[in-house]
Amino acid sequence: MIISKSAKAALLLILLSLAACTAMPLIVQMGAGGQNNTDSDMPALENWLETEHFVLRWTNHSRHLKDNIADPAIIEETSRYLEIAWNKYVDMFGRKPYTAPGHDKVLVVFRDIDCYGLADPPDGPIQFNSCAWVKKPGIRQPTSAHELFHKIQYAFGYKTQWRPEKPYLWFTEGTAAWSEVFVWGRVSRTCKVDTIFRNTKLDLYEADDMAMPFWIYFVGGNSEKPNNQLMVKLLEKCEALKDVKKALLEVIQETYGPPDKFFAAFAKERKNGFWSDECSVPYSCILGPDGNDMVDKVKSYQKKAGNG
Ligand SMILES: [Zn+2]
């Protein structure tokens, strides 16, 4: 379907008034046409939407039907989520997400990829899975925050100045999963919250994005006053030391005392105490993509483990 000029103008007006009345980031421009790309797998993305910090591109004309998004409101909604995450990160981390040299905005493309989102390599665009984006609205908030957080990691030198030794996904994917909870209190896949409690023998360093609860524990996110600044400290130390484990041990030592004790306490609480507190703590509720609270699920695992 080709959108006529007047329909496009009307849509832009609606979007602008939406942005104005909800005090959301203003859309700079929206349009169609004029995209060249060098990646042969990339469909021609004829539509674009420019906001304060992002340029979002998508298609509804790909012969590969899974690339297509027909409803521009989905893109507009995503752009708002990205701007909210951007502002939260800049406030917390004191620096902007990494942008490719010569660019001050992040390019975001929608097409058929084999995961929900991708932000690799650092100079490349953020990519979102068009089909999943249309079918699973519940992933839009967490996945957009997650991919943008990888750009924060790049801003602290990960992959741009230093590379961690394997295994490192418990850190890179684990902290990006933490950012989903930090920004939205919601994750894109339930396994990120419950696996580590369901399988208490799962090695933290092999847990990839399912290490997420460790990072909540690290910032005291299941207590009355989480110390999210610890995540800032950690990334600053990673940048200075170019070594994730060293950086983490230093932050733990400075904040909590001996790291061995800290890890032992986490291992224990993972079995029977984590999130057992009934009081209203900041991360007392974490939604899955379907909108169900995952924390209650975790508590039920722990009760079973505690009783058994
Ligand atoms: Zn990721």
C-alpha cells in the first residue's frame, strides 16, 4: 500500500499532536523513499521517522513478507520508548549511547532477523525483528531498552576499546537484561527472570542474559533503596581496567566487602531468600512480555526449595 501525500501529512499531524499532548519527544520528520544500503540482506526501507536521537527505518513493500510493518503507529510508539530509555540512561550514566563516527543519531531498522533485537557491531544500526514487533507488543519496551543499553556499553569502551574474555555474555547480555527492568520493570523473555531460580545449579558465568537477577542483586534492586549507581561505577571501572571481572570484584569489595561472601550470599538467596520480602520494593514486580508478574513465580520456586 502506498500512502498518499495527504494521508502522510495527516498522520504526521496526528503524531505531532500526540507528541505534544503527552509531552513525549517530538518527531522531527517522517517520510518515505531515498534509502541506499550496502548490506545486500537488508530490504529497501522506504519509510523513515526521525526523532531527537533516532532515525527509524522500515518497509511495507518487501517481497520477504516478514520484513513488513504496515502500521506506522508501531514505529512511532517504539521511537517514544527509545527516547525514554535514552533519557533514563543519560541521566543515570552521564553519557550518551554510542553513535557511529560522524553521526549524532542512532539508526534503527526493522526487518526479519533471527532474534528480537540486535545492536551489533557498535557502528551498525539497532535492528528489530519486524514480525515479532508486530505480533508481540509486550517485547517492544524491554527489547528497545535492551538494545540501546548495548550502545551504552559501547560508550564505555566495550567492543570499541576493549573486549572481555569469554565467557562474557553473563555481563554483556545480563546487564542489558537488567536495563530492561531498570527502564520498564519488564523483560522480553520470562527465562531472564526465573531460570536462575528454577535451576539453582546453573553457573552464573554460563547464564548469559539469564544472569539478570544477579545484576539486580548487585545493585540491591530487591531492597528498599537500590543503588543503581553501582552499575555506573562498574562500567567506569570496566573502561579503566578493561577487565570485567576485576572491575566487578573491585566494586563489590568497595561496596559490600569481600566478594567471596557476596557471591556466597547470592548463591544462598537464589535458593531460598531472594525476593522473599513482602514489602513494596522497587523491583518487587517484574513483568514478562505477556504482562504476568514474574516475581511471584520466583517466590514460589524459592518456597519449594526452602521447604524441600
Ligand atoms: Zn543483547
